[in-house]
Amino acid sequence: MPTESGFERDLSYCGAAVRRYDPERFATAMVAPTESREGLFSLYAFNLEVAKTRETVSEAMLGEIRLQWWREAIEGIYDGSPRRHEVVLPLAELVGERTLTRRYFDDLIDARARDLDDEAPESVDALVRYAEGTSANLIWLALEALGVRSDAAMKAARHIGIAWALTGLIRALPFHLSQRRLYLPDDLIDRHGLNRRNLMELRPEPALASAVREIADVARDHLERARALRADVPREALPALMLAPLADMHLRRLWKARGDAFDADVALPARFVGIRLAIRMMMGRY
């Protein structure tokens, strides 16, 4: 068995980046067939590059420039002239092998432009649209990378993508507030009587937990919708859909914390992730 350092040395640039910065998606890629892993790593590394835009720029205009670079990089891939970049080149190889749908890339990048606006979304529905744009598009691409294009799998992916993104936004709530970024929708804030200034100053009110639980309930509903389609989803799709059981684990820990996103126990121990996914793969269930 290779040592940890040996394992790291064997990873490609994309694989190492995903393992370090997106370990849960890395775990889902590792339950995919060996021949599909590098393609998934390139997709998830692309997502990392786009998703970190807000954290790497000092002003919105610079973020727009970065996103435009990636729009042009995707255009170059589909035009047959990919840029010489450690993520773009393996991504171009995957696109060529699997004929991935360009619209999913474009829509994902466009959805990330929302991150450059620090204002809260206007409604829960708007937050769900953001979740779909940033997360479901990536799972659709992952399905295509696995050679899966079944209607049931694509529908399940949409629901899982929304649930995963909403769960991630809950988990990241303390960090986003510390950066004076607000993803709690305006209608939710008003409905629960939350004070925006207190939120931005990291002074959570008791009603915040109720608002968080409402978002968690939306995430759970989308997971249930995804699982209602399970009988028609081919087994080959499972690695792309394995964020569902991980979302379950996070939401259960949040429930035990009574919706307190600031509770340190909400964080999911990494050692549980691989075990849970291996069991789910053996069961053939997401």
C-alpha cells in the first residue's frame, strides 16, 4: 500500500488540487471506475478555479475579468484551441472524449457571477436558482463524464445539486458573514425577524437557527425528490450522485445542533466520508 506522501505524488495536478481543497468531491471521484477518475478530477478542479473567484479578488471588476478568462478558456476548448493551463488541458481531453455539453460550463460560470454581489438574494427561490446554477450543472457534467445521460439521472442530479449547494451555504454561513457576505435570502431574514447588522457583526440571534432550519428543510426536500427517482437511475451514475449521502450526514449533524450553524460539532469528521460512500456504492444507493 502506498504511503500518504506516495499517494499524493501519484496524483495529477487536478487530483491533488481537488483532494486538498474539495475533499468530499475527491472522495466521490475515488469510488468511480479508475478510468473515469482523471476526467472527474479535471471537472472538479475547473469548479474550484471558478468557485474561488470571490475569495481571490479585491473588487468585483477583477472577478468579472477572471470569470471572463474562464468563459474564453471554455470557448477555446470547444473551438479546438485550448489554452495551455494545468486545468484547461485535461478538461479539453475530457470534453473531446465524452462530448460534454458546453451549456453546462457556461451556465456554471454565469451563476458564479452572483458571488461578486455581496447583497443577499431576494428570496428562497432565488437562492435555489443559485444553488442549481453553481452545483447541478457540475453534476450534470460529471454524469456525462461517466457516460450517463439518462433522464432520471439528470433529474436526480438537479435535486442533489441544489441540496448540496444549500447545505454548503449553511456550513459556510459563519465564514461568509465574517467576510460581510450574506446568502440568507431577504424574505427569510424578514420572515424570521433577523437583524442584518447583528448578522454582519457575527452576533447571531436565536431566530437565526430557525431560518437555517428552513433552508435545511428545502435541502432535505430536494434529496427526497432525488431518491424518488432512484429505481430508474443507472448504477453507472452513482459516483456523480454520491454527494447526496454526504449532504444527509451534514444535515443530520445540523439537526442535532438545532440549526446552529456556528456549532463546532456541525463539521463532519473526514474519516466518516470514505466509509459512508463505500457502503452506499456496495448497496447501489445514493
